[in-house]
Amino acid sequence: MTMTITAVRPLHRILGLGFGVALAFGCSVGVGILRLPGTLAGALGDSRLIVLFWVLGGLYALLGAVAVAELAAMIPTAGGFYVYARRAFGDRGGFVIGWSDWINWVSSLAYQAITAASFLSALWAPAAAYNRAAALSILSVFTGLHWVGLRLGRAVTGGISVSVGLMLLMLVIGCFIAPPAPALTAAAPANSVASLPLMSMAMVAAIVMALRSVLVAFDGWYGPIYVAEESTDPARTLPRAIIGGTLLVAAFYLVINIAFIRVLPLPVLAASQLPAADAASLFLPRGGAEIVTAISLMTVLSVMNATLICTPRVLVGLGRDGLGTQKAAAVSVSGTPRFALGLSSVTAALLVLTGTFEQVLALSAVVFVFNYISAYAAVFVLRRREPTLPRPYRAVGFPLSTAIVLLGSVLFLAAAVAGDRRSAIIVATLLVASVPAYAVVVRRRAVAQAGI
């Protein structure tokens, strides 16, 4: 028998479709899109393959969005992937997904703070001597903004997402206006898909690496599920926000890559560490690098802002259901789960100070795929177990569409394990360690129930 603890004060239902799309955009679009086109060019060695892989990545993310949209509209509760895992697989399954998801978010938050401080140092030299202090200051500022209340957080999210979108759009327009760099005649990069023997093991390995990079770039499209309980009309808003946000991100990624391919010869693109800066230098001979750095800083701040929205909601769900501290379920008058927000920010700050976030973040390539697998499997389980449960939105193409992304995620996980066995062993250890941790939680919950 499970126990659900209801917060004294509910979360505020004030978030509409625009916020949901902005959150999906903010969770997904990071600095990677300014760097990754060069990585893909080196791995694939052909501009047509680059475009094809971004299209495939967008389609794969869209199929995932369609599946998760059914769960979000059906169970519009705070907690993210944890909510669906608990409904489909019970408290134990929910506990594993919830806590691993929260740890992943927190380590990402620490990394984002350090990265933002690095970009700030590039724009303002004095900050370079105090990188960690700058990271903690940035983290504190955004935590403070969300601490004030949900309405301010909503305004910040919309403003920063629009700003990043406009900056990227200006970069794309500049690439299409500028004359292309002189074409270079060169063979495809060594060890790229275009230069390797057809269907050789080396070619397959290069394709897998390229696909992994593209799929990681799309990660974050599910951001709206964490504020499901705060959506004004979740049955309609959540599917539109999740799917619409995914389509928006996919369109941005595709256009940005086409713009870079147009203005930079493939050998230059493949050798570039920051294609955005190389492209900007063609139409902005002076100040182009600084502008790209500013765009990079804004994208990191956008992701950090989105992370600070999503992370506390995981603790809210766990706290309500007796799988975490009950204090995390408390909501302020202004609509902020302040204890959960504070605990998340303080934990991220400790990771910044100790540098341990790098070790934790290395696990994310393995951990976050568990979320995908649990959610897609939950669609099948709940369709079979609870067929009469109202489904305001039903996954288009089910069961085939959901089976494709479920199988793809399993293969993605296998590739991640093969590519980083050390992280895989650590993740496996953490999963085993969750067994006694869950036993402690269950014991504490039983004591609480006996005291009621």
C-alpha cells in the first residue's frame, strides 16, 4: 500500500502554452549547437549526411515527444519522469528514476554554473580570477529570481528564451547574407563516414558516435512535464508544448546547420572547434568572437534557468509520495517550492566547490537514457493495465512509434555503456545502492503512517 502526502498549499496553475514551449526550448538549446556542427562534419564528412542526421534526430525526438505527451496529459502531476515510473512500476521503480533524475539535474546545474562563469570571464577579464565565485554568484542570482515566485520565474523564462532565439536567428541570417568562404578542395576527413568502407565496423562506429551526439543535443524537449501541475489546461497545453517545443528546436538546429554548411567549406567546418565563431567572423570581421561568446553565455543561462525550474519539481513529487523529505512538498504563497529549490541549489553549489560534478556529470550519458526507457515502457504498461484511464492525448502511431523510440533508447544505452564502461559500472553500483536506500525510505514512511 502506498501513501501519498498532499502539500498544504498546491502549486499555482498559471503557466500557459507559451511558457511550456519556452521551457522545452530552454532545456534543449545549449552551447552544444554552436560547437556540434564541427564535430558532425568531422564524423560524417558529407554535408548531405549532416543534414540527414539532424533530420533523423529531430524525427526521433518527435516520436519520443509524442509518446511522453500521452503520459503528461494523462497524469499531469509534478515530478517529471518519476511520476510515470511510479505509476507503471510502483514505488521502487519510481524511487530509482526520481532520485537518479534529480542527481542528474543537480550535476548539470553545477556544470552550467561553471560554464557560464567561463564565458563571463571571456567577456569580462576580472572575473577570470574568481571563476568559482562567479559560478556561485550566477547560481545564487537565478535561484533568487525563482525564490521570489513563479510569476517572476515565468517572465524570466520567456524573456531569456526569446532572447536566445533572436540571437541565434541573427546569427543564421548573417550566415545567409555573408558571401561563403572560398571553397577548399579536400578529401573527406579521415575516419569519417564518407571516407570509410561501406558498412565496415569503423563506419558503423562513426555513425553511432554521430547519432549519439545528435540525440544528446535534442535532450531536454520533455521540460514541460516537470511543470505539468502548474499548467492552466494540461490536457491541451502539455502535448502542444512538448511536441511544439520539439519541432521548434528541430527547426532551429536544422537551419543553423544549413547556415554553417553554406558559409563554411566542409574541411573548415570539420576542423573548427567553434563553428559559430568562424561563421560570424565572415560577416563581422570585428567583434564576431565576442558576440558568439555572448550568445554562448545566454544559452547557458537559459539552460540553467530551465534547470532550476525542473529540478525542484522532482523533489516535490518524491516528497508528496513519502519517497523523500516531506519538506520538499511545501509551496510558498508565491508558488515556489522553496525548500526543494534551496536544497537543489545548495547541492549544486557544493558540487561546484568540490569539483565533483564532473564525475557525476560523466554518468549522465548513461543515466538520462533510463528516463527515456522508463517512460516509453510506461506507455505500454499503462495502456495494458489501465486501458480505461482517460487519455486526453493518445500517442500517434502507437504501438509502432513508441516501440521505435523504446528500442532506439535501449540501443543508445548499450552504446553508452560500451563507450564508457567506467561510468556504466558506477551507475550500476548506484542502482544497487538504491536498494538499501529505498528500504530506509519505506521504513521511515511506515513509521510516519503508524504515527498518524
